Amino acid sequence: MKIAEGLKQIRKMLGLSQEKMSGDVLTKSYYSKIERGEFEIKACDLVAILRLHGIKTSEFFSMMEKEMQQSKYDYYIDILRESYYRNNLIAIQKIVNDLKHEKQDRQTKNLLAHAILLKNNLEGNIDKMPISQKNFIKESIFEVDNWDKYNLRLFSMAMSLFEIEEMNVIVQSILDKSKQNKDADFARFIPAILVNFLDYSFCLGNENTKVIERAIDQLKQVETSPQNCFTLIMGKYYESLWNKNYKNAHKIINFLHQIGMDDFVAKMYKK
């Protein structure tokens, strides 16, 4: 995030006009050009504007660093997801190499765990993964007690590293926590976890009917809105398999093929 973008973000958070934001430090015209990226702001003017609104310089740059990290994470996740579903092993290997040379903070380790996992999946080497790599991925998942989007997203992709009994316990715990946890990120990743869990359960013949039924019921409760369309489709698919309504399940598979989801369908459990 550039300084100009950071100033604009703070101004909007404070609900200020450009004139109020710049105060008597700069003219409105000059300040507006800074926000548009036409002029650079002097360090003394930046400090003066921040001080005018009671913002410490250290807090401002800390916010910018956090935003930059967030952007990096989302950037890599998007590439990894696209590369995986397009079977682009070369792109994923490049990300593995790039991440190994970056500062190993929590987000970078989490991204590296994602990349290593997807690489082994595409190579068909999950069962042959070195113990050190499996432990690295699991450590990234359980790094903190209060799971956020980093743990949840990685866990949703790493289920094949766990025994089905372990998976049942973890998913049961997530379902219990979802009742009390009102965090938006937590709620957003639960459907993906449940879809992957159900696929894993059908592949391995999971006999824990209680947790399977809870997962299906949870997916059926997802709000019927456009952004949840895919989750609702997959929930209906696994519900059809559970009820042995294979005719309806095949209709959903055919629909996914029709909309160009061939690469995704190839990785799904099918009866």
C-alpha cells in the first residue's frame, strides 16, 4: 500500500473531506493530487497531518505493513487456487521456491504449507510426503488456538493428511464452535471445510453418521444468496449421495460439466 492510499483510507475511516484531512498543513488542491498519486508528500507534512488527527506515525506505517501483508496473502492464494484447478504444477512449484526465500512470518509459512500441499496433491504424492512436510503443514494449522482464516483455509485443503477418526473430532469441534463464533472469517470458511470433509468422508467410507449428518444440515442452512450458490449446489450434491439419490447427484455433476467445471469435477468423489 502506498502512502497516498494509506492517507485516503484513514480519511475515509474518519469521515473527513480532503479539506478537513489536510487542515492547514496543505491546500485542498495539493492534498487531492497526493491522494491521486500525482504528487509525493513530504515527510514533515505527513507527520503534521497524522498529528492533526491524533494518529501516531508508527501506527500509520504499521497499518500499511499489515495491508501489504494481507494483499500478498490474497495474491498468492488466488494464484495457488487457480493453478491447482488448472493442474499447473509449474506455477505452484515457482510459488514454493519464491516463498522459501521470503521472511518466514506466519502468513508466509501458511502460504508455503498451502503450496507444498497442493504440489504433492497434483503429483499424486500425498501418501509419500516426507514426515517433515506433513508436520510442517499440521504445525501451520495448529499454530494458534483461536483459528482464523489462515488456519481454516489450510485445514480445508489438508484433510487427506489426517486419519478419518481425527477428522471427525476436528470437524465436530468446528461445528460446535460455529454456533458461538460470530467472526465473519470463521463463518465464511466453514462451508468450504464441510464440503471437503464430506468429499473425504465418501471417499474413505466414513462410518460416523452423526458428524456427516451435522455437516449436511449445516450446509443446508447456508443463506440462499448469489455468493453462496456454489456452496448450496455442493451441499445438495452430498445430500443426494447420502440419501442414495444418485440420479440427482448425476444431474448436478452434468450441470457442473456444462458450466466448464471439468477440472473441479475430476477431483470430486463420484458414485
